[in-house]
Amino acid sequence: MKNIFAIMLCLATLSCKAQTNTQKKNILFIAVDDLKPLLSNYGHSEMITPNFDRLAKMGMTFTNAYVQYAVCGPSRASVMTGTYPDITKVWDLHTDFRKSAPDLVSMPEYLISQGYETTAIGKIYHKPSAAPGHDGKSWSIPWIQPDNFDPKYGDPMFEFYQNPETKKEMQALIDQATSKGLNRGKLRSYVFDRIKPSTEDVDVSDEAYLDGLYTEEALRKLDILMKGDKPWFLGVGYQKPHLPFIAPKKYWDLYDEDKIELAKFQELAEGTPEFAYHSFGELRAFSDIPDSLKIGDKIPEAKQRHLIHGYMACTSYIDAQLGKLLDALEARGILENTVIVLWGDHGWHLGDHTEWCKHSNFEQATRIPFMFAGPGVAKNQTSHNPVNLLDTFPTLFDLAGVPISDQAEGISLVPLLDDDPATTVNQDAAFHQYRRGPRMGYGIRTDRYRYTLWLDHNYRSFKPYKEDYIVGEEFYDYEKDPLETKNHVKEPEYQKEVQKLKAELLKHLAKIGQDANKIKNNKTNIKG
């Protein structure tokens, strides 16, 4: 009888375990604006980011992950729908995919149909307008913008600035603008045309700025979700290290500005078309940066060093917020049933090629940190396989036990998330694009090379392709020339590889064009 009872108990235990393993997992979705892989777990020992190290030890770090478009709006529309920019038709900061591609379903919206509770805090999309509440269709629990700033310091000016002197000067300008009868929109421009610092270093708490509030609100939402009986999706979108580089003084104090290294290659690459570059208008919009700078001009070295210092401080500020989230999961005992993904929406130039900001097809703009942890992910693993940011949701769905949406164009990276090097995925390249006026530059990045094809006449992958549209090509070898100092596209020794990557890129564009036309004609089960 004892043996029979033991067998029955064993079978019951196995049954419970099997049931637990098939239950849908929770998802913590962490987006960080403008974050490049300038992190200690990506080999940058100068960075003080212990919580990124902590997350890396919990799971997988992808070292060759790339966005599909290196600016917020298109990148976020792409990852949040699981489709390429030529599907969302979002190629700028103003277009809302709900208007440009109304047949698309957001991935959190799809999760609601799969029995999930979904909610978010902070910047997940880039200011969508068609649905209220930061794309309200995505959330079963409404998104809100917290404004309970630390009362010791008061509300920051324009949600950015806490420096008392800056606030005083800005308030005087607001009073001037008000006396002139300027409306709210023109009032902001009136102030920023006169004072808009690119950095701020003052001794305040984390909660004096928005990102500190996002963490507090995330923990409040987490407790609400845990009281429910559904699996949940919680999005947390941090805004730093986006400009302006503002973080509490304690994070600036982590770094010695005099010891900060500048970009090694501060020239335009030999043979690269000038239209591949930009004159970093986003940074020049700040009042302490000369607006006269053009493509190829360098910012003075002291200012470069200070800007890099600010970027590093902001990154460490976000690292501290990440630590609070991980502490909360651990304290609540839900780490084992929560899949975590962390990603940057694009990289950031810090003086390389004389470039700043993003807005390019170069390595520093397109490469991002991309990390997974939780059930189904082996601990302390690194993968060098080229992957796309839009692989995010197929991977999350696979890990969480959710059927993959028919709409998602990426692939599940789950075969790479174990500790067996023999398991692989059928993907050896990542794809991206960036527009310069009527020209679109489409790129393919393998583990060693990048090929970019520039096509004129407002070409998109859903339009007929013509060789006559080609106005430029780029080819870089990251094994021999990691800083992209020369465009090798015309060199004889690379012609075989150039033609191979061009063919792969055109094949990819044809596939995206077909998908775009299928969606347009409603011939696919877009809702999954």
C-alpha cells in the first residue's frame, strides 16, 4: 500500500508540475529610450551598471541585436506590432500606425485576446494619437502618466529641469510669453529658443524626475496585477538616457569626467555617401550646442566629454531603476513565473563619424542591448547570433506559452536561450532601414558585414523595384574595420560578399512587400 501511495503521490506531483509548466507566464517588458550597449555586461568596464550585470546573470544577453529603424517612432511601432516599418508605414516621429496601418493589432492587444491582463507605464509607444491613453487599445488596465514628483523639489520645469536657477530663468520667460499672449504651444518654443540645457547635474532624489516615478508606478501596477487571476503583461518604458542628459547628482558622481574617453574615429568614412550622415539636429536644438554645426563638424572636446558623462550618468540612473524592479519581483516571489525582456529602441552616436544622436544606418545607431530572463531561459548565457528587435514578441509568446500571432514577422529565439550551443535558429542576418528625404537606405547586418542599399524616388519594399533607383551602396567589414572608417563596396576582394548580401536584402524586401500587400488586401488572418 505504501508503494502504491508513493507512486500515486509521484504521479500527482508530476501532473502538478506539468500543469504548472503549461500555464501562461507573466511578462515584464522593459523598454529603454536611446540605450546603446554601453553597459558593463556588454564589456564596458568603465560603466557602473550592476543591475544590468544582475539581469545578464539571470538569462541571455544578445550581443548582435539590431533595431529595424533607428529612431523612436518607427522602431517602437515595429516592435509593438511585430512587423517591419514598411508594414506599419511609420517612417517618422509623427505617424501613428493606427492610422497608417489600421488593420494591424498591437502585440499587447493580441495578449488580451489570449486571456492576459495588460498595462504599462512610461514610454512604450512614441506619442500615439489615434487611441487615448498611450494607445489605449493595448491596455486592459489603463496607462497613466504619473506626476507625483518628490515634493521636496517640486515639479520639474517642462517635466525635465530641477535646477533652481534653470527653473527661475524659465519661469521668467514663461511670464514674458504669457504677457505677450502666446498660447501653450508657442510658450514652450519661446522658452526653449532662449534656454534649453542639454544636461543637468543637481542633488535630487530619483523621484524628482519622471523615470523614478515610472518605477514607483510600475510597482503599484504590479501589486494590482498580482491580485488578479490572469497572467499579465507589464510594460515599463524609461525615457533616459534620452536627451536632455538629466540624472540625480549621485549618478554623475560615479564617473570622473576627465577620464572619459572620446570616440576613436571622428571623421566621415572614406567613400561613404554624404547623405548617409546627418547634422544631429536633435542635439543642436539645445541652447548650449552651436546650431551652426554641419555634417562633418566636430563638437569641442570638452563638450563631447561632458555629453558622454551625462549619457553615462543617465544610464546608471536607469540601472538603479532596473534594480528596484528586480528586487520587487524577488520580494514578491514571482521571478520563477515571469519572463523578462529588456531592450533599447535604438543606439546612439557619441561622436563617432562626428555624429551624435541616432538617425542613421551605422552600427552605433542600429545596435541595441537585448536581454531575456525567466522560465525557459538558461542563466548567464551570451549569444552572438544576429537578431532583430521584432523577434521580441514571437520569443515572448513562445516562452510564456501563448500561440504566436499570425501577424508577427519575427522569429522565436527560444532555441538560442538554452545552454546548448548546438541549438540554433534559421536566421543569420538582421535588417534595418533609414530614410533621407526621398531616399531610403535598406541594410542587412550579418555577424561580420553590413551592406546598405540606398534607393531614390521614395521607394518602399511594397513598390516595384528598379535598379535605376540605386543612388548609393555601403559595405563594412567589422572584423577588419570595426569603426567603419571605409566603405569597401567597390573593392574587388569583397565583390562576392557584396553581391551575396545584396541578393539576400532584395529577397527580404520582396518578402516584406508581399506581406504588406497581403495585409492591405486583408488576405491574412491578421488578428492571429
